[in-house]
Amino acid sequence: MLYLNDSLREFTPMPETIEQLLIQLSLEKKRLIIEHNGTVILPDQYDATLLTDRDRIEIIHFVGGG
């Protein structure tokens, strides 16, 4: 289970990395900021950042407009 944007969610299977989490959520890396337990994670670190039970993940989407 992970806290995703302040909501506790169960994932089956549990993603091992941020990269796997984004794949499970069908999210593209573009226009996202990911915070893992209070630390901003850069896109080139998504596949190396390991997740454990009850980690806190914040996903911030950027939306263009005019």
C-alpha cells in the first residue's frame, strides 16, 4: 500500500519503483513532478527509486493553457 496524493491505495502487484508505479497508473513522465517521502525525484531517477509499503508519493501534473 502507498499513500498517493494523501490517499492510502493498495496496488496489485505492488510497484517496486516509481517507474513501475507510473506504468501501473498509465501516466507519462512528461509534465509531472514526483515527490517521494518529501523529496522531489528527477525523471532519470524514477527507475532507481525503490518503493516500500506506506511510502508517500505526491504526483503533480502540469497542464498547459492559454
